[in-house]
Amino acid sequence: MFPWNVEVLVWLDGRLCVEVVGMAQGPTQSGHLQKADWAVVERFALDKDFPNHQLVIRPQDLDDPRLIKGIAGQACPACSKPGYWTTKHIGGLPCGVCKQPTRTYMSQEWACVSCTHRHVERRTDRSFAERQHCERCNR
Ligand SMILES: [Zn+2]
Ligand SMILES: [Zn+2]
């Protein structure tokens, strides 16, 4: 089912659920996890030797533009350990037409796998959501 490699895959459902599929080198290190609790996901990632193995995070929808590849984490600004990465997308980006908040993410939360440091960063690539993602305009 999965290719044999040294990659670890992490799948995120964009809403409340988080699904994680992990695989490292060799069959004994493969794992699967479906949890909404991020602490469990973090433990899982560490267990799979993150950040030494790279992670891929994406929502279950393959066409979702939030696909993030090759996350090795960056150094945590608080403790300087690697593994500071995006853990959460927070919706509410206003619709470009009606300016009402949509489910398209407006900011993302970064968190450290080693300590409790985290921060929220507003996305800079766009200010408004596409009209087709607006519940109000598509009613
Ligand atoms: Zn830290
Ligand atoms: Zn709208």
C-alpha cells in the first residue's frame, strides 16, 4: 500500500480531526494514527524520529492548496531545537466579494515539539478568500 522508503507522512484533516499516517525506514517503524489531539500527534512524530525524518502534512483532500511538503521543521525561537513547525490552520479569511469570514485559513499556528512555545502567524500570500469557498456567496 505504501512505498518502501524512509519518509514519514502526516495527514491532517482541515477541520477538527487529525489523521496521521507515518512510515519510517523498515516495517517495524511504520505506524498509523488518527487523533484530534495534537499532543498525541506530536508524540507520534517524535516517536517516528521527527524531525530527523521529514514529514509531509496535508489535509485529506488531495486538491487542497494547503498541501505542505518537506517539513523538517525549523529551529524553535525559544529553545533553538529543531522541530518548530505549523500545527494548525485557523480559518476566517474574509471572502473577496462579500468580506464575510470563510473557512479558508487566515493564519497558522506554529508550535515547538520540544517545548511549549508557539505563535500564530497571519498568512501573507493572500488577503481574501476565493468566492467559491464562501458559504454566503454560494448559498
Ligand atoms: Zn522550543
Ligand atoms: Zn462571499
